[in-house]
Amino acid sequence: MINNTHQRNFLFAIAICLSISTIAQNFQRFNYLPVTDNARYLRYPWIGGVNNILFGKADVNHDGKKDLIGYDKTSEKYSIFLTLSNNSIDYSYSDSYTTYFPPISGWMILKDYNCDGIEDLFTYNGVGNLKVYTGFYVNDTLHYKLQQDGLYYKTSGGNFINVYCADAIKPAIADINKDGDLDIISFSVAFNRLIYYENQQKELNLSCDSLLFTKADNCWGNVRDTFSNSYAIRDTCSFKFNRPSNTNTVLHSGSAVEAIDADNNGALDVLIGSTSLSNITMLYNNGSTSYASVLEQDVDYPSYNTPFKTVSFGYPNFLDADNDDKTDLLVTTFDIGSANINNIWYYRNRRSDSIDLQLQQKNFLLDNMIDAGENSTPCFMDVDGDGLKDMLLGSGGYKDYISANVYKLKYYKNTGTPAQPQYNLQQDDFLNISALGVKDLSPSSGDIDNDGDTDVVVGINDGRLLHWENTAPSGNAPVLTYRGILKDSSGNDISIGSNATPSLADLNRDGKTDLIIGELRGNLNYFRGTTNGSAKFSYVTDSLGRVRITNPGNNNGYTHPCIADVNTDGKYDLILGTNLYGLKFYDNIEAHLNDTFISTGNIVDDYLSYRTTSTIADITNDGQPELLTGNICGGLIIFSKNPPANLNTGINYQNTEKLEMAIFPNPANQTIYLRLYDNSKNVKVEIFSTLGQNVFSRNYSSSAFISIPTHMLSDGIYIIKVSDGGREAIQKVVVKR
């Protein structure tokens, strides 16, 4: 018989847990659901995609290994790839560290300028100048704080002028004169000369965190940009150290400069990619650390191997990609709207004393992601009739600008179990839709003709809908037969203008499927189903719920509706994807069909980027839905109110001897409390991230009541394992401050 104190604590813990379960919590992101492509497991399928990504390296988790940090210009999001081992490009994706990186614009450079061994972050400051964020650790997690907004050089007259750059003019930051501090090479305002700004930290005996410059060379290397593949070398540079007034005009709009001693002659060379050009050019410095003289150039670098070619604006990053202590090269596309496939070229360096590159792949990292090129739109559907929810993924286009753009529908089959889904790319061009010559595919599934089975409609860029009828006999796997453009009840093409994004639901509860369509202009179109046994719709309004989502300055809202009972109250809700505002949630919209839908907040806390889309279904068979989101970068991010267990953590979930444990509060803020109801005097408590990393481990001699501070944990989902040598307790906990 348990004593009164024990009983009181037990009832309190149960009450806490019950109250938590009844509160509507936002969906939580998880990244570990397995996905395969031709039986090859993808390392980071749920990253959300990347298109125009820039790279740097820094040790984000303070484990002694420098990790790969990406910043995508298109989505304005960071991606963190944790280094797992040396001599390998096997990374582990983590979204838990990105919140500690600063918001930036344009480009980023990670270099340690203040001599503390931690990479600092340089970026554009918005007004023709740079700013720098200092890196520091809090509980072994890399953080950044703004240190200096604006870098300046001092003229001979004592004036201070900004070190020039722009959002599309990325300078090189390196120790150009080999004196131990970081200097800068950037293009002039006219974008035709390279200017060398020399850091005066060593010359003036300043503290190590000083960034004060002098303009040491108005025409570094004696080169001039001809705004073509090659540069004019051996230029006279008559204004080399005294820039004439009113002679420079802006001729070019973008460039990325990277500095490295490629030929091991002691002087730094520069590698340059430029807007509108598909190549990168290496300028070889035959001078010295004190005087640059470019006498050779490789306009199709690296011409001795496989030259970089893509559209457009190659952005070079010299860094150690494979963690073998040799500097490799990654080249990505910098222009938004440029190629979105084969746009991360990885060149491995074969030497340690100089640069000798060999192309390894053109889809570095991309080959381990779910990727629809751009503007991904997902849809859950049981495609093969096995009772498991599969995935369809629509695309805004696969673009390399060498061949014609391709628009396909991908089919990922659920090869897992009802409780543990797993996805495999089954067909790369489902329904052979690429042969139809349509663009910007937005799939949706439902019983469009009210005959008791599941059909498919796909919205396209011209505002119309394609229709596939399920013609299989009742009880059989779907057979999807193409019926052409979806018509209304009068036989006219249903067309809403531009970028149709359909959702199917019996919105008015009359037993017939209705059609709700989002579009470019940010409104919602409503077509009411009119007939049982056929796909016939009657136009009702183009202002359903009086929804109108527009961007500042234009009307491009790109609404994408997902109609479902999200909070399991028996009423239809609306999850609305938008261009700028992520997912908006509208509760119980069927009570307001002739009124105004009122947004009741967000359903995810994560930043989802532009052109957000979504689909929802209970794919883990636990009574709680999972949420799948697409975005402008063409990838997918998955969320759940009750994420399934991560079977890749190494935890034994099949242990039949269990400890009884309560965790509260959940989500936890400052402290996690564990209550054990077994007579165990010595227990081991371990906390694992969703990636399977052990982030906490401690033995406790007194185990009835344990408190664990959360200061060492980032916000996110964790798995707590408690064991006494023979029995285990395993539960999930959410940390949310």
C-alpha cells in the first residue's frame, strides 16, 4: 500500500500529464523518419531543401570538430551539418543550433578575427559595408552577438570611409600580407577594380579584436574586370593609389571573391564568380605579400579538371569539405532563381601544400535530401491501397538552364508499418506528368467524384486543374486514369487565374466533395460539389472566408489551403500556406463559410521560409496528425504533435521490463522533473537528441524524485531513458523556453 505522500505525488504527476495532453500544443519538428532513394538511405531528407546556399565551417557543438554551416539566400535559413568523423563527407543534419546564428542578408564569411579560436561571422550590413558578429560558447553551443556594424579605412587626411561591399558583392577576407591579421579584397563601387584594404591591427599594435583598415591598393593585382569571362591583366592602373573623383560608374551588380594561395608561391591568388556568367576565374598572383601582380588567369577554373559551369553567378567557398585537413572547394549558385539542381559542385583537393582539385559531384548534400527543385507541394495519399499513407510531391520545376525545365510529380511509397512509417522514392515521374507540358504542380487527393474511392487533382501554373479518376473496382488498389482538365457543372474548364493549389473536402457537410483552391493573388476560391457519382462543381466565390493574403508592394500571396480536422474536435480547420507568412491556422472554418475566417495563430514555431505549403494525416496511427510542409527551396519538413520514437538512437525500445516514470512539466522550461515509482536506488538517466546523440548522462543514487536543469539543452524534442541495470523507462520530452 503506497503512503499518502507517495499517492499525493503520483496523483499530482498524473494530473500534470493529463492536463498537458489536453492542451493543444503546436506541432514539433522531427528529422529522423527514414527515407530511401533506390534502397539508399538519405542522411538528411527532411532539411527542407536548399537552392542558393553559401558555406562556412565552425565548431557549433564544441566537440573539437568543425561543422559545415550553410546559409540559403532563397529561404534566408541556416542549415547545420555536424561533422561525424575525419576523412568523410558524412554529416548529420541538426536544426537545433540555427536559432543561435544571427539574421543576415546577402552573404556570410566565417573567419576568426579576434584570435580566440572561434569563427566569427562577417556579412553585409545593408548600406555598402560589412558587419561582424563575434562567436562565443554557452554550454558548448556556438552563439553570435553583433560586435561591429561597419568596417572603415582611414584616409591620409584622417577621415574614415566605409570598406565597400554590397549584398551581391562578397569580398575576400584573408591574411593577404601574411602578418597575422585579416585583410579584405573587394571590388570598387564601379566593380571594375579590386581594392585591397589592409588591416592595421599589427602595424599599430592594436588589440587582437581590432578591425581598422587602410586602403593599401586601389588596383590590386593590376587587373581590370572586362565584364566577360576573362580579366584584363598587366593593367597600367594610372590611378592605382589615388582614386580620381567622378570617374567610376557602376557597371556590374555582383561578384564573389575568394582568396587562397592556390599555387603555393607565398602570395594569395583570388577566385572570382560574377553575376550573369557561368564560369569562375582564378587570378594567379605572381607577386609577393606586399605587392600583388596577376600575370596568369584560368578563365574556366579548374580547367585542368572539370571547369565549373552553371547558370549563374558561381559562388566559390574554399573549405575542408571532407575533414581531411586539406582545403577543398565548394561552388554554389548565388543568384536567386538560378539553377536548382546540380548546383553544389564539390571539388576534392588532392594535395596538402597547394590546390589540386578533382570534381567529386555536382549535387553535394543535395543527393541526401528530398528535393523537388523549388516550390515543393506535398500530398498524403494511399497510392497503392495497402492502408499506409504514401507521399506525392509536386514541383515548381527542376532547372539547370542547360536543358528544358522539368516539372514532375514524385511518389514516395510508405514501406514502413502503421506505427513506424518509412518512405522510399517509388517513381520519379508519377503519372508521367512531365509529358503533359504543364508547370508548377500542386497535388491533392480525395473522392472528387463521390464514388467512395480516392482520386487525384493537380493544380498548375495557369490556374487550371488536371484530373485523374480512380477507376479501380471497390476494395482494390487505386488505378488512376487521366481525365484531362477538370470541368465545372457547365462543362467549362475550372480556372482561377494563376498557380492553382487545390484542396478537397466536404466543406458544407452535404455528402459531396467540395473544391477549395488557393492562388497567386492570395485569396481562396470555393467550388461546391453538386452531384453524387461524378466530378461536378458549381462556383460559389473567389473570396472564401474573405481571406486575402498579399505581400507588401504586390498581390502575390500564393495561398495553399489544407482542409482537415487538425485539433480532432470534429470540425474542419484550415491550414493556409502563404508566400511570406508561413502557415496560418484557422479553427473551425465550417462555422464561418459565409463569414470571415479568423486566424487563431501558428501551429508550428519554426521559420518555414517562403511559398509554404502543407498536407496533414495521421501516418503513425496514434490518433495525432503529422504535418508535412513544402517551401520555395523544394524540400520537405515534417512535424508531429506526438513524434514517433527514433529507432536509430540505439535505445532498446523492446525491453519488456519497464520502470514506471512520470515527466513533468512537458513541455519543460527551466527544469525537467522525473518521478519514479519503483524501488530503484541507483539509476542512470540519459537524454538523447532526435538524432540519437547522447546529450546528458548521470547516475543518481536516490531516484524517487529527480530534477534536471535544461540550460544545457536547446529547444526541441528529446528522448529520456532511465535504467537501473535490468529495467528501463523511455519517454519523450519537449524543451521549450
